[in-house]
Amino acid sequence: MKNISNSDDSNLMINALASKEKLVDIHHAGTAMRFLTAYFAVQEGRATVLTGSKRMKERPIKILVDALRALGADISYLENEGFPPIAIQGKKLTKNQVSLKANVSSQYISALLLIASKLKNGIVLTLEGDITSVPYINMTLRLLNEIGVETQFKDNVITVFPATEKRIDKTLTVESDWSSASYYFSIAALSEVGTQITLSSYKENSLQGDSCLVEIYKHFGVTSKFINNSITLTKAAVVLQPLELNLKNAPDIAQTIAVTCFALGISCHLTGLHTLKIKETDRLVALKTEIEKLGGSVEITDKSLHLKPSKAIKPLMAIATYNDHRMAMAFAPVALKQDVIVKDAAVVSKSYPTFWNDLKSIGFKISQ
């Protein structure tokens, strides 16, 4: 594999997969917790304890554990029912029919799909309710197809067929993260007309759901041009209008969009945000708190955010990041309009360790 991220989360995942220890601590890495829960459930004869940070122990895992148990997995809770830490006794899973609530996190679904071909009869997964983050499910299936795993997604049923004896040797190049690109879309939107930013390793026909940024940021006057797997963002003149979006399929860019709208002084109404409450922090509450600290006005429900238009940004306010990498990076572009202080700035290492240095390279003045 090429172009693997050097983020904390990626390194934690790689180290956990290579570890022979019984205790595996994934700290704040929610994706790793979900994927590794499924992975260790099918490691026959291996006993594993998965744990994490204080916040990780508050993030639910019950839906995934119930699904794995339905397939025959041996998993138990060590502290609070439905939450990490968990003890897993790896075994051969003999069942292949399972149902899963699909309106909480697509990562539960992807976790099952990634182990499915190891099961003797594969998996027939029935998704219940409104399906969240469909592009992430499709991305998982497409990547499985690339390594020779046969899949089918029809209506609300996903079938992953068992692995064949034939193996495919293949080099895969990991596309850069579109969620990380969102901060540069925001920078472009807040910059002067004519500003250009070029980002490497992005595909025009991306598998990633967050690539919808290209269409969304046209609303702010940001145009995108793809050349040789790079994308150039250009700020054009535009008459700004209030924005309404359903981000059910791309919830990770909600913070960036809300902060962009605030810094531009326009209103927005964002829906489909029900998964934000179980992220690194309750992102809806965090967004409301920090935007209002800067002078904005925000109303939230369990699944939506409404930002009222603002006229001024309070200077030198200290933005709390709540151990959430995306809070730090989403608010950084505000510095183009008003100086800001970002507390616990090192939190960006979770997904983008070089973020602050990269901002310096395009002209941001950053001091500690």
C-alpha cells in the first residue's frame, strides 16, 4: 500500500494489527475501536482486550457487538454494558445472517464487511432504517472488490461472498483524505478573489463521500480543477446566499461548513447530523459553544444546526478543541478574518499531524 497516512489513528491501527499483546489500547481512535472489534472476533484462539480513553469508554459499541454476537462472536463488556473496554475471544464464526441498525454509524457496517470474506459462508447483512453515510459503505465495498472480494448491495441488503482460494497481489495507492481537504476549501472561501491552492493525491471520481465539497463550495465561490490527480481551488467572485444542506452522507465536514458560513457572515441550516453526538466530542454542542464564543448565534437539535448571520468576529478568542482534531482544524481558517487562539493545538495529530506546518507553508502566521 502506498500513500498511507502518518496520522495517530493510522499508526494506532497499524500497531494494533501487528501487536501480539492481549491488551490493545486505541486511545481516542473510534474507527480503530470498531474495525478492531470485528477483526479480533475472527482471530481464532486469540484473547484480546480492547480499551481506550475516557471519552472512548463513553462512545457506544453495542450495535456492533450485538451484530457480531448474532454471527457467533464471543465478546463481553468489562465495565459498562454497551461500551468499551471489551474482552474478545476470537473464534470461527459459523453464522452468516445478521441485521444492523443503519442510522447510527456506517463504521459498524464497514467493520462487518471487512471481515465478511473470512467467514465460511460470507455475510448477508440486512440494514434496518434510514442508512447513514452511504458513500462510506460503497467505498468499503469498492475496495473489497479491488482485492478480489465479491459483493452485492441491493435495496437494504448487502451480501459479501466468502473468499476463494485465488488471491490477488495488488498495489493500492491510498487517496488523500477529503475531510482534511475541507479546511483548504474553507481557506479558499475566506480568501481574496483570485487566490489559488493546489492539493495533491485527489481523484475527480473519488470513492470518498466528502468529495461533495467540490459542489458545496461552489456556493462560496470556490471552483475546483483536477489535473493529474491534483486539485486546484480558485476563489471567484460570488454573491453569498444562505445555505441549506443535508449532510447525512458526509457528516465529518459539518464543522468546516458551519465555521465557513460563520466567518463569511451568512446563515446556514445543516441537517442529517445525528451521528455528531457520538464522535470525539458532542460536536453539535461544541460547535454552538465555540461559534457563540466568537460572536455567532447557533441553534441546535439532536440532528441539526442552524447558524444565524453574523456581522463581526470577536478577536483573540481561545477556541476549545475538546480532544477533537476537527474542531481545531475547522476553526483555523477564521484567522483569515480575525486572529484566533486554538487551545490544545496538537490534537490535529489524530488525523493530520503536519496541519500547522502546512498552514505556515501557505502564509499563515502561527505562534505558540
